[in-house]
Amino acid sequence: MTEATDAILALCKALSPTRTAVVHPVKPNVLEAVDEAVREKLIVPVLIGPRVKIEEAAAAASVDISGWELVDVEHSHAAAAKAAELAAGHQVDAIMKGSLHTDELLAAVVRQDAGLRTERRISHAYLMSIASYPKPFIITDAAVNILPDLPAKADIVQNAADLWRVVFGKGVLPKVAVLAAVETVNPKMQATLDAAALCKMADRGQITDCVIDGPLAFDNAISAEAAIEKGIVSEVAGQADILVVPDIEAGNMLAKQLTFLGGAEAAGIVLGARVPVILTSRADNERARLLSCALAALLAEARDKGQIK
């Protein structure tokens, strides 16, 4: 991680630990991640799932859960529903994914009667750090929205801009690059049409708190040299803070290529609900897991203060 992401963790030192529902933590690696976050004073966990399985996982992980609240429910579906109920009732301020599928957890969050939906579509963001790029950046959406249409992409952009503002402050607007395979509008390529429309939506105040440009190919979004070579005049090209991908496949491949081949570290968070949802992977290292919890803590604090919707 970079100095910038060290600073993110440092910001949370002034915050009280976030009361967090941990959904179906029945595997040792999940409880190890929870224990790390507790020791760093990032979360106060509320474990939700089958008591016997949770206690067996804790024993296997050598994690003492005796001081943590545990809500005994029968299975993962019930655990997800209970977590949503606690969040809607303001009994927890964040939700953490345990040993269940992401779509199972998010289905409980987005149900009409769950009380957690906002005017925005939920979306996922990876906050990434890599040695070959001079600053942290966000990739969105690589985990939730499969093939987002234009209104969904507008929400994806706004969610990411809000995250950037919460983490890095209001002083400088984030630069948003809407990615496509080319940097010119092509009527046969929907991603380029959506990119152009998103830029005009920002001009008209339908998207706020960011500087946006697109379509941009990945090279000229992150490389000033590539942008100059192609004659692109843009405030965003070569210095993007947020990369908006056209669909989940492009985003997932990009994020994982950067992680597994490029050595990037990535922290995942789901945005757009009334509480942040922490998505951790078994492949995450300790720093990435802690950073995901730190992002949730900062978002929960900002929402409590009315700084984000």
C-alpha cells in the first residue's frame, strides 16, 4: 500500500469502531479477518449465522469470539435477512460479507421491504493502489452490475465520486474516465454512446462533484503520453482517479489482472445502500481487508453526518 492508503487507515483512528453485522461467518478465514479489524479498532462485530458452525470456525482459527455478540440463525439466507433488518433498524452501521455468495447477501440488502435502498442503484468499487501509477484509483463496477444501462452508469459514477470525496476530501474533484475500447464516439459501440451521454449529464448537473470525460481507452485514461500521442485534450486523460468500466466482465478482468499480474492491492466496498457493505475475498491480504473496513467506517461516518445520501 502507498502512503495515501496508510493515511486512509490513519483517518479511522479518530473514529469509534463501526458496529458491523458479519453475515454467515462460518469459515476460519472470515473470523481471522474480523479479528484483524477488531484489533485495529475498526469494527465492533455482530456475528450472524448458525452458532455451532461459527464456534467451530472460531476454534479452527484460534479466534476468541466470547466477547462478541452472536445472533444465532439457521442458515445463510436467514443471516443475510437478519443483517439487513439490523441495518434498517440502525442497530448496525455496516454489513460485512462472510461465507456466502455476494448475490445472496445483496439480494437481502436491495429487497423493496428491507428498508436499505436509496434513490441510487447499488454498485461496487475497488479502491486500488499499484506501484506503476502515482496515486490510488477506483475501478467501478466490477462486481455487482452486470451490464448497466445509462441510468445505472450515472449512479455508478455518482457513488464512486461520493466515495472519493469521503476518503480524499472536497478540495479537488476526482477525475472520472469512462472507459471504452476507443476514445471516439462510435454509434455501433454502446459504451462510447453512454460515455458521451454521461459527460453531458455532468455538464447539466445530473452528475456532480467530479470532472468526467469519455469515451477514453484504458491507455489514454491512465497515460499522459498515450493521450498526447493520440491528440486528446482532456482534464482527465492521463490522470484518472476513477475508471468506469462498460460492464462487469471488463471490470472484473481489469481489477484481477492488476491484482494478480500487476501486484496491485484492492479494497472492495458496495455503495448506494443506506449502509456500506464490505466485500472481502479469500485472496485478500490483511492490509486489503483492513482497508475495506476503513472505507466502510469512513462512509458510515459521512452518512451519519449527512455528507452523503
